[in-house]
Amino acid sequence: MANLDDTRIFNKVAELCSYTKAGQQLSIPKATVSRRIKLLEERLGVKLINRDTRKLSLTEAGNYLYQSTSPLLNQVLEIEDSTSNFQIHPAGELRITMPVEIGIRMLNDIICDFAKLHPQIVLDIHMTNDLVDIIKEGYDIAIRGGSPKDSNLISKKIMSSRFHLCCSQEYIANHTAPTHPDELKGHHLIAFPYASYQQMKLTKEGKEVTINANNRLSANSLDMLLKAAQKGLGIAILPASVCSDSIKAGALTSLLNDWDTAEIGLFALYPNREKTKKLDLFINYVEQRLTELEQSFI
């Protein structure tokens, strides 16, 4: 079986006409250089170097091997250097999947800014609310909200956002604002169609109360839930990342602020293998920008 390293060593000896100098440039002992060339000669069944004079000289076979392989080895070295540059100067395609609303609402500007900073990285972004198998579909990373469930993936939390119970002034004008979670009974609730949202627990000073309200509207769209709350349809359960701006602008009022609500995390999920430099750059950049955004939440 061919050994490219042995050929490299031979070519370095042929280039420098010296075992000693070749060993110094390759950072290996002279004895190793001599042994590897002997193994190469035994494998090829021909003598490559004449050793019967004080100065080394190539045999006809040795000269043929050197002339034939030198351009190829230089090409291999260039390819190896180019491959190393993927870590030093990240380049190539990065395939990303994320939910539609997270992509549009939170990551649109961030990803575009990243693309400007790293024009050599090609971004292939697929936004879908379906739970994509990123390993099977060949994605480098998924960004998702909620607790990760796939144990085959590495997960890194890149942002946290607490929930708010919020409603419009119009709704408050027609209903008594609750001062305790028990008073939510009889109110109209707007939330995701999952029990973890509609039966969320509120805590205060060691006490825990489960939300109990009439479900008025449920949807798997944060934008629809936000719009429904702004239209006065009821009390919405929304992450601060979605409703903070509306609360600051007065379009929504946050309720029961002296009670602690759950938090939702945003996670970067990627296959359990060595991270490429481009993936590491992307995750760190997104996390930094989202941390800045998180600090602006109410």
C-alpha cells in the first residue's frame, strides 16, 4: 500500500541532496529519514538513491519518481493548506433551519448582518414550523424555542425570555383587571394550543398557582396571538421577546407583574460532532446579538 509520507520524505531528500537537511526541515531524525526511504525502496522493489559516494545522487528510478511526484505533492500541499484555511478563514455553505416567526421576527437582521461580516460563508436558510430532523436533512444547525428533546443533538441556550400575561386597554376597560391568578377564572385567554401554556404556573413567595381561564383563542403563531391581544380579545400569554415593544408603546398592559412566570429558552441545536469554525462563528455572533436584545426586554 502506498505511503504518501514516505514519498514526501524521499522528495525532500532528493530536493536537498541530504538526509540531514531533509530531516531538519521535516523535523524528524536523520535515522527516521533513512529508514523510511529504505522502506519505500523495498515496497517499490527498486533502488532510488545511490549511497556509494559522499554526495547523494538519484538512480534512474529515483529521478523518475521525484520528477513524477513532485508536482503532485505540491498540489496536495496546496490543497491541504486551502483546507486548513476553512478553520482560519471560514468559508463554504452553512445550512440553517428555524421556525418562520423566529426567523422573521428575531433573526432577520442578525443573520443579514452576519452575512455582511462573512461574505465567504454561504448561508442556506430554511424556515419552517415543522420539526426537521437536521441530521437526516443535512442541516448544520437548527434554532428552536422551548426545551430540546433530541438527545442526539448538542444544545446551547442562546437567549432566555420570560412570559408576560398582557392585554389591551380596551380589554381592561370592559373587564376587571386581575390582581391575583385566581381572578383569571372567567377571563378570556389567548395562548398557544398546548397545556404547558394554557395551564402555566405562576409563583410568588413559595406559592404556586395554575392559570385557570376560559380559552378564547389559541394559535401556533406568535404574531396572531399578539394581534389578538392588541385587538382586545383577551389576556395573552406571550414571551417578552414578542410583547415587550407593545408594552413599552402602551398597546398592551402587563398583568400580575408581582408573580413570577415561566421562561422560554431559544436554543442552537447541532449534530454531536466537531464544530466547524463557520458554525462556531455563527452561534457566537447570534448569541451575542440576542443577549443585547434580551437586555431590552421588560
